[in-house]
Amino acid sequence: MPYHEFECSKCIPERKKHAVVKGPGEDLTSALPLGYLNTIPGTISERGCAYCGAKHVIGSPMKDVIHMSHGPIGCTYDTWQTKRYISDNDNFQLKYTFATDMKEKHVVFGAEQLLKKNMIEAFKAFPNIKRMTVYQTCASALIGDDLNAIAQEVMDELPDVDVFVCNSPGFAGPSQSGGHHKINIAWINQKVGTVEPKEITSDYVINYVGEYNIQGDQEVMQDFFKRMGVQILSTFTGNGSYDDLRAMHRAHLNVLECARSAEYICNELRVRYGIPRLDIDGFGFEPLGNSLRKIALFFGIEERAQAIIDEETARWKPELDWYKARLTGKKVCLWPGGSKLWHWAHVIHEEMGVDVVSVYTKFGHQGDMEKGISRCEEGALAIDDPNELEGLEAMETLKPDIIFTGKRPGEVAKKIRVPYLNAHGYHNGPWKGWEGWVRFARDIYNAIYSPLHELSKLDISKDEIPGDKGFVTQRMLSDANLPEEVRNSTTLREYTGKFDCLEALRHKTYPTFERKAAAVAG
Amino acid sequence: MDDLMKSRMAQLEDYIMKNCLWQFHSRSWDRKVQNEGILSKTMQILCGEPVANETPIDKCHWVDAVVLAEEFQSRCPWLAGMDKADVKTLMNALHERMDYLTIDGSLNLELTDQHY
């Protein structure tokens, strides 16, 4: 096994089995790190907790819900600005955050009545919102508060509301991934099948699962589905509606994006309701095109998908290639939380020309590493649950031009002058769809060729500051070594989309497709 | 299997491992079903044989198989020159190899968990 031992982690020998190098001739039977295990004492992990995984990743993107944390107020820190799962109902779920604000006295005397009071107050404060999720935290779990009983009392007193209880305290798993699992299973056990869909408008009905509408990704994909005449019955959970998600059992197909966070509910929907699971890639021109083709094939409407693929590719390929010409050969550390390590590993190499020199996952399982290692090129360093020192050592050794990661390791990277993009919340997303993929390429370009970043490499305490040179531009940096025909190409061009590419989608009119039943009746 | 066949199988394996997701379901029993369903249907498509897709699960395997067969045909022009028997031998070997990589030889400790 080609394990990689970090110098900084020699004092924690257990860490050795959490990193491998994909060498020549290596495959998954010889190169796979351990994963999804309890963090080793002594290593400062960058993971989140199981409550975070349940609430902040999966629960909270539901848009028409009061999300109530039953615990200390600090648990619900992540809200407006720190999370970017927007919605088309004025971002209710991001603008308002709710917690019962447990204190020491509640730990001693119990906090069930505090919870009930908060739930009723919240429903009264927002009379148009009739749905709530209550999240267990470490504090309320340890004192044994019965959330289900309180939820039932509130539903008895307020008959027009519905409450979902998510019992995933922070300690309920090795990482946030434990919380993903718990909320998936809790949702299908408690809620799926409890209502029928409001309206079936198409012969082709899907659940779009594992999609969190980061900066509008879901709305971009919804546009493609609407153009194909495919109805999204529910989205689990970005921009998703609570009652739509209770009716997931009526879809014909589960289309799964982030298998790390949501494969559980797809598997259960397959076992309990016979709905098949189709794993797709929503990122990158070719993977996205193939994904839409597969969905269309399933329903027998291939020509509708092909029309979208042709139109979008013609519109955006010249812009993607403009960036590819300037990004080819740049070294990337692909260090996201989970699924993006495999969603992006091959396609940023193929379509943007960058070289992935390392992949890591904070909370992924070995299954995620199987996908990531399969998709990246030889020589890549794969790390499970890295600590901060390992991240620093890897950057010093691999010398990447950029890393794609979260805010915490991203800020660490900046300190050693490595630019980073936020792989979780994005910089200028959405990054899904053809246009989104160009926006991602533009963000990479802007980060790597930032003149300000170049200036930051000078240390004013010891370096000589050149006073005889003017300010450089991005193009001066990126085009310096480009061949003339590329630099002055008349076919390639920079991104020409709008600052806000979602607004138009929200007011768009879509074609209507005759339904089979109507055609037969007619 | 001769060296030519081995190198051809490696090309097909490389395409699947780099571009597909269906082979990585989370449990051994799922992976067996996926590999069997998709690779046997791909073989039938490549050989011009009829493919069953009546049930939703079958149909889901079939769509992955259709796209896989198209990608194989466009990336591996030598496939067009092979007779049916050789295509079947190649695809059976590929199926065995995929089962080994993703199930029997896999180092993924979660594959045998009893629950999802």
C-alpha cells in the first residue's frame, strides 16, 4: 500500500493509513486510505459535527421551514453569509435563524418547556410559515429532552402546523457525515408518504436529490429540466419545499447529485417504493450533457436533451476554452468536504486543463475516495480528514497554484500565499450548468492571476520593493507566454454572462408539452 | 487473454473508472447488481442484441448502458472491427475486472455494512 506519512504527523502513527499516493500502476485494490473513522486524538481535525451535517448541510436548505435548534445559541452560528444555499422565496431559511438558547439552568432542570415556548413563539412570529424542523444538539440530547413528545404537543395545540424532529446531536457520528445519514433516514421514516403531491404536471417526474442550491445551482438545473418537460417533484433539499419532500414517494426517478450526503434516502426510496436511483454529474460540459441525456433516455425524450446540449455548448464553449488556454498546467489541490472531490477531479483536468496534484476529503467515506482516486491522475496525494499541519506540509511540498477548499483551510492557505476558492459556498456561482462552469473557470482565473495576490508575495520586512514598475494587469500575467493566435483569437472570449444569471430564470416562460394521457384522450 | 485484449480491456476500464459513477454504490450487493445490470446490457447493445428494460430499475441500468456503449464506440474504433464472440469475451473479462476492483478486491470497509 503506497501510504504517505507526513513529517508533521510522525508523532501520530495512526495517521499514516489516512493518506496515499496514487502511483503508476496503482488501482483501488492497492491505493485507498482509511475513512469515516473517529478523529484520532491529537490531530486537529477540520471536520464539523453530526448536528452541523444534519442541520447546516441538509436540513436548512429547505426553504419554507422554521429551523429550530434546541440547544445553546452558538450551535446555530451558521446562517446568512456563512451559508449560501439561497432560495426563490426571498431566502427565508437564511435570513432567520432560531435557537432555544439553552443555558446551564436548563441542563439542570430540563429544557422541554423552553423548547415548547420557543416553537409556539416562532410560529406566531411567522404566521405564514407552517412547517418546522427541530434539531437536537449535544446539550439537549445529553439531558434527555424528549423532542418528539414536545413536537406532538405543539402539533396538537396548533393543528395546521407540521413538525419534523431531527435527532442528530453533534456527537452522533465521526463527522458531519453522520448527521447526513441520520437526517436522511429520519426524513424517510417520519415524513415521506405522509402527503400526496400538490399537482403532477408532467409524465416525467423526478426527485432531484443531493442538490443544495449553492448560489443557485438548483435553479440552473431546474431550468434544464423545465426545458425538457421534466417535473421536479421535490428537491432534496436546496430550494426544496417541506411538503413536496413529503411526497417523494410519487416520483418515477431519483436523480442523485451528492451521493455522499443523500444516497441513503435514494437507496431507501428504491427499496421501499421501487424508485430507481440514477447518479449524475451536474458539473462540466460533457458530464452534464451525458447526465441530461440519461434522464431523457429514461423517459424517451432524448431529442429534448440533445437540443439543450447543442445550444448551451455552442453558447459557452468559446468562453470555457478562453480560460482553458490560460489555466492549462496550473496545479490544483482539490480539497473540498466530500462529493466535489469526485465531481470535479477528472473534469477540471479535461475541460480546464488544470492538474490535480492532491485530493482530500474532510468527512467523505472510503467510497468517496474510491471515486476521487479513480478520477484523478497518477501521482496525486489523497488525504482523508487532514489536520491543519498536514495541509500546510502538503502545500509546501506540492506547491499548488490554487486550492479549492472551505473557509477555514482556505484562510490558512492564504497565509502562505496560496490562493483559494471556496469549494463549498463558491465565489461567484452558480457553478453548475454550462454557464456556471464558465463562471467557475473565471473564478479560478481571477484567483490565480490576481495582481494583488502577486503583490502579497512580497514581504515588506525583508524583500526589496520595486519602485520602478507599474501595476500589472491579469492579462499581462496570464497572456505572457501564450502563442499569438491564442492571445488574439477571434473565436475565444472571456465570460460574457450577467452578474446575476438567476434573475432571468425566475421569470422565464417554458414550453408546454402535451401529456401522453391527454394525447390519448384527445 | 492476449496482450491486445488486455490493453483493450484496460481502455474500457479506464473510461468507466474516470467517467462513471454507477459502479460505486455503497454496498457490495448494490455493486453486484449495478455491474451485472449495466455491463451485461452494454454487451447486448454492442452486439446488437435485444435489451430488456421493462422495470424502472432495468430501465435505469439501460440508460447507463446506452451512454456507455456510445462512449466505447466513439473512443474505441477497434470495437467496430470485432466479431460478436470477441466482444462478449472482452465484456465478460471487463465485468470480472470491475467486480474485482469494486467488490472482491476492494479495500472499502463499508461495503459489507448490513444497513444503508
